[in-house]
Amino acid sequence: MDYKVGAMNIQRGNCRGFTIIELMITVAIIAILAAIAIPSYLGVQKKAARNEAKANLEAVALALEGYMAENNDYGAAGVYTYFCGPNCTKSSFNHAAPIGTIANLGGGYNYNYQITVTTAPFFTITASPRGDGRVAGDVAPFVQSDGTRGPAGFGW
């Protein structure tokens, strides 16, 4: 196909594909969108993990209160830990009551839960962030038998 512009003949051959400028602009736009979306997505994941921890802490506290109502104590004084991972079971607390089953703790792979029972009777339940999850290095929320919840910046 020939085009005549003034005294010059411009010949167009097979003009297929994109120019390098068009490709660079497209890659730049995708990079900008990814730079905006990825941090937002990670923040949503962290917030979901924190909400899971809060729900699990409340469920374990409710199960302990139920145990208290039936037995007039929170169980023998000691520390009961729930380390969850790919092969965890709901009976991993090793408490006199099946706390993990009652609270319906499942595959929460972001936090490990620890119940500390004293002779007062008093308990503290702490959710420690796992070092390999999306909340690694985050604060450890807790619930106590007197209703105290913390830390303050966790979103209670």
C-alpha cells in the first residue's frame, strides 16, 4: 500500500504488533496497579487473621467459663498450650475439659493459643503470632477471666 504525501512516497508494509513504547506503557500501568493493590491485600489478610484470633480467644474464654460453672474452678493451675499446624487436633490443649473441641478451634495457622490458670481462680488466654504466618511479629492479644482484653491497639 502506497501513500503519497507531497513529493514523497511512503510505503507501508506489514504493520503488525505493538511498538516498544506501547508495551512499556502497559507494563508501567500494571506495575502501578500492583503497587497499589498488593499492600492493601496484605492489610486485609492481617485484619482477617486478627479477627480470627479475637473470635478464638472469646470462644476459649466462653468454654472456660462453662467449665467454671460446672466445676467451680478453671481446672488445675498450669499452662495449657494449643500449637496448631497442619496436623493439629482440637484436643491439643491437654486441659481437663476438651476446650479446643468446645471452642471449635480449627485450622487457625496464624496464632498459637496459651491458657494460664492460677489458683485464684483466674485465667489468661494469650494468642501468640506464629513466626511463619502473615502476622509474624504482630502483637499478642489476650483475654483474662475478669474481662480485661488487650493490648489496646489490637482493635478490641
